[in-house]
Amino acid sequence: MSADSIGAVPRGLESAATVNLLLIKGEETMKAHRPLFLLGVAPLVLLFSLASAISAQSAEQDDAVKSTPDVLQDSQPASPEDDLPSTSSISGGGVLGPDYVLGPEDVVNIEVFNVPELKQTVRVENDGTIWVKLLGRVKVVGLTTEALREELESGWGKNYLENPKVVVFVREFHGRPVSVIGAVEKPGLYQLPGPRTLIEVLSMAGGLLKRTNGAAGRTVYITRKGDFGDLEMAPGMHQTAAHQIEIDLKRLLYSRDVALNIQIKPFDVVSVSKAGIVYVAGEVKKPGGFLLDDRDTFTVLEALALAEGLTANAAKKSARVIRRSDNGSLSETQVDVGKILNGKADDVVLAANDVLFIPNSRVKYVGKRTAESVVGTLSGLIVFRGL
């Protein structure tokens, strides 16, 4: 072997070394350009993944549509003119009707004609609101389904849709409204959270009206949709019609008779009668109107006692009891108060809205105009209810 060939590499081995060298350089090049490679490949991988997910979601939606009942698939009208919902359908409310009053926990379906994106099913929250698409929180407790439909049409029509047609359907009703009216502190519509008796419902309305604002009468009326079924009438209770009963209020509150404290049902109307008033005018020391409270009548002597007696100028023989008849006409009856005071004549009974007028002995009154004059005088003293 020559000296020149001592450091040489055989041909076969030279080719293998060259390949190894290229592989080493290739790896170094890949490491140097790896970030650029990833930037180029990563978007492709992401797009491929998204395409796969969308394809899978579309397949699931197709399966869901295929499994949906035909009734729901055909709920979308084909022609606005031919398939526009009828007025009763638009009013909605379900089997309860458009006058159903919404309450907490009710489940409501809302649909907008030709706008399926706004279709939703919502539950009324305990605060009385629902969440409506585009409109946000809407207070619905106390509204009828008809009123809610109008409010949604107004809200969507104001900023988003032109003349929207909304259907409101009560899918599940849990509201239990009862109306309390008449001589109570806070008349209004209340939701029954559960079984409640008549006294409990009156308490929800703040109790009976106080004397400063008037007073409750003797009777409370309960009006019920349908009838009272097999409810047994107890003393102090009277059925005035198939759908209405009246209960003696004083007996209800003070007798502790549980038979009078009946269970109130949803949609009942509880009406507390107002106390009647007897008016005393003219020559008395304290003219005005006096509440009958839990009574139906006063006598002339009782009315004079409440008015703190006669003045010195009272014409006792010429007193008048003025009464309005059912047809609206005024009638008057002369009463000799002097004889009644002396026990020589029977006491006269005064009913609600009657007027006991004591004229002045120094003034001559024309009999035919006495009633009109008294009513004119009363208007300056008190609010004469019913005249």
C-alpha cells in the first residue's frame, strides 16, 4: 500500500459515509425549520378536525329531525297567506284560554310565525320573570297569556321584526291565582303557594279594611268557576247560586267554626262586602256618616246618639228619613223625633245609605224640596255614597 493511499476511504465505504452525512444534515435542517413546518401543517390538521366535527353534528341533527314526530315537522306553515294562525290560536293559553293568569313555575311555549329561531320553552322564575330571546328579562306574573302575547309582539316589533305574530301556549301550569276584592286592605290578585283557607287568603290581602278607610260589612262572597260540588252548608253559610256562596264574616272570624273557614281554590274570587253607612244631617251636634260595621241597620235613637244629640234649634216633629229606591228615585218619610225620644212612638229603623235629616225650627222648608235640599247639604258635609 502506498503512502498516498494510507488516509483514503474505499469507494464502497465512501458512498455509505456520504449517505450518513446527508441524513445527519437533514435532521439538523428539520430541527432548524420545525417551527415553520408546524405552522404550515397545523392549520390543515385543525381544518380537518373541524370538518369532522361539523360532519358529525350534521349527522346528529339529521337523525334528530328524522326522529321528530311529523306533527312537529309540519308545524312550520308553508304559505303565510294560507296558513296564518287563527285569532284563537294566536291568543294561545292552551286549554286554559287566553285569560289564564301566569304564575311562578308555569312552563310557557313561545313561537313567532315564520321565525323559528325565536321559538323557546321557558319556565316562569320565582321572581315572576322569564328570559326571552332578544328582549332579555320580561316580567310575566300577573299577566294573562293574551297580555304576554301583546307585550312580546310589541317588544319584538319595536326593534327587530315587522308585525310579528306570536303564539303563547301554557305547557304546564303551576300558578294558582285567586282574586281578593272589596273591603280589604290590599285588594288584588294573589298566587296560592299551596292549600289555603278563607281566613288565610284574607290575611294575604292585608286583612279587613280599617275604619279609617271604611269598614268591612257582614258578608264575604266566594265565587267559583263551576260549582262547589259536595260542600256542605253550615250555619252562617248560604249558597246564593250554583257558583257562589256567602259567609257571615263575624261568625267566620269569632265563632271558630272550621266549617265556615273553607278551602279556597285557584281562580276563586273572594269579595268582602263594605259596611253600609247611615247619614245624619241638619240640627245635630255631630252631623256625618256612621258605619254600620257588622250590622244591617240602625234605629233613629241610635243614629241620634252617634250624632251626639239634637241642637236647641231642632224641629223634632219635622224630621225626615230620606231613602233612595231601587229605581233611583228619592223618597222621604216624616218622623216625629220628639215622640220617639219620649217613648210615645216606635223607633224607626234606618238601613244603609238612609239619611236622617233634622230641620231647623226657625226655617220653613217646602216639603216637596226637602230631599233635594238635604242631598245638597250632605254634599258639603260628607261624600254621600249612592246619592
